[in-house]
Amino acid sequence: MTADALLGPALVEEATKKSGLIWVRGEGSPARALWHVWHEGAACLVGDGPGEQPLPGIVDGGRAEVTVRSKDKGGRVIAWTATVSELAAGSEEWEATVAELKGKRLNALDAERMPQRWAEECRVVRLAPLEATTELPSGSLAAAPLPTEATTRQAVPAGLPRLLFKRKRR
């Protein structure tokens, strides 16, 4: 193997390991920022359950486009194509992957019951990189935000700044 042939997979692994989020575009769905763990040569995700990240378009046996961002600056570092495989709950590979994911899951309310909940209600997915990396796009890729049920705060009442920043009378 040439140095260039080894550099691509090494860059994919190193960049993906160090990034807290990856942007994943599944089949027929927009790209989403997803948290992940790099485990045994693939990015592993958990989702599609209550309180977990959605994984639309990420189907077993399909492909996904992954864009890795820099942890420091947030810019794109590398993009790669992945083959998607869903791990069977309770299998040896699933157990090892869930152990890694559990260690990286932040703000879990049910840390002790989490693996059992993932087995019953969620999907654990493995994104294994193909040999070739894809070219980074030259444009900004800015897009309108995805629809959500989340709401924003109401406008600040007009009199509130006067109450908060009242000057003391002398």
C-alpha cells in the first residue's frame, strides 16, 4: 500500500475520534449533527428512542455521508461515505459498542438502566467507512433549520429593562 492509501483511513479515524459531533446525511434525509463514539474502526451511534437523537434515513444495509468537523474551530475537516449496519441487541458486538457509548453519553437520567432501555427502545448503528474519502464541498452548505416542536422564549416585556436597570435616586 502506498502512503496516500494509508493516509485517508488514518485521517478519517483520527478526525472522527477527536470530533464530538459528526454530520450524517442518511438516504433521503438532510444532514444532522449526531454524537458518536469511534469503536473498532467505525463511528457508532445510538438513537431513535425516547430522549435519544433521531436517526432518519440511516437504515441497515444503506449508505450515509459523514462530514467531520474540527473540535477546535467547528469547520469541516473531512467527509467520507459509510456503510450502515444496525447491531442486534444483546449480541457480543452490541454489548461492546454499548459499553463505549454509555461512557460517552452525557446527561443521562437513567445511567444504570440505559443499556436495557437502549436494547428495548433504541437502535445502535455502526457507520463503517468505505475506502475512499469524498471531496469537501466548496460552498457553505447553509440550510434552513429543520422543523421542530421546540419553542423559543416570548418577547421581553417592554417595562422589564426599566425595572432591572433602574438608576438609584440620590
